[in-house]
Amino acid sequence: MKKPFGFIASLCLAGAAFHAVPVLATQDNSAPAPTAAPAATLTPGTKVLDSAGEVVGTIVQAEGGRVAIAVGNNGIVVPAGAFIQTPKGPALNVTKAKLVASVTAAAKENAAALDKELKVGANVSSAGGNNVLGQVKAVADDSAVLATGQGDVTLPRSVLFATKTGLAANMSAEQFAAAVAKAKGAAPSR
């Protein structure tokens, strides 16, 4: 039996499952319009603040006008335009309590949807849905094995989420290929 490749921790995003959360719906529009955060400040590793200046998470990825933020053991994806610039750095115009509550609710909804969708034979797409990463070969309580062109790959359940069109992983096709290549000890194919 082929040994499945262990999944790279860097793509697990610290076990974060990413969800779209309606952050902007909680903004207070009575205050003067804040300055939008410059794109240069929206880089991986940058701390993200709430409306009171408290750290709510860390930017994991910024691409295509969307920014993925690790918030505890979960995460969110918000439009780059949702950020405001403060003297301490980029912030979202929402309180930490409201953001954490939204992320927790989204994680629970995703877990229920994932229970329905995560079945042997299901395709798993990249985060944008543009590429099929593999097909589910086996399912365990905390992981799934994908059959891919590079062999079997074990993904933690925490990187998977259900979309309107099926299953997806919280990574691009390029990130997935790089992780598989790194796990195999080879350079990613282009």
C-alpha cells in the first residue's frame, strides 16, 4: 500500500478553516469615513486589529482583492476594501467579539455542510473553485485522502469547506502543488 503524503503545516494555516463572514454589515456608518488600508499593509504575517485596536488575527494570504485572516483556530476571507488604516496597522471596522461570534457561527455551519458533502468520490477544488485538486478516496474523522495525479494526499478536515458547487480546500492550486511537492521532497511541477 502506498503511504499517503502527510500534509504540510504551512498550508493547514494553523488548522484554520476559512469562511466568508459579513464583516462589513457590522460597521458603524455614522462615523467619518476612515482611510482605506493600503494594499502594501495587507501582507501575510501582518496583525489585523478590530475597531477598538485589539488584535483579532493575522493575515495569511492576500490575493485577487481578497484577504484571508487566521482568527484563532478558524479564519475568514474578506475583501481588501473592508480594511481601514489605523496608526497601529490595518483594521476591520467591527469588534473582536462580533467577529469571533461570526467566525464561530460560520465554522459550525461549514462543519455541518462538510458532513454532508465529504464523501468518497467527491471532487475537491482549489479555494477559488477554478481547479480540481483531487478526488476523495477515503474519509476519516479528522482527515480525507485525495487521489491526485501526484499520488494520494492526506488533508486535514480543517482545510476543507463546502461551497455551493461542492468541496474546496483553503488553498490555491499552486499552493497545493507546492505542498505536495514539498511533502514528496521534490520541486513543484509547472
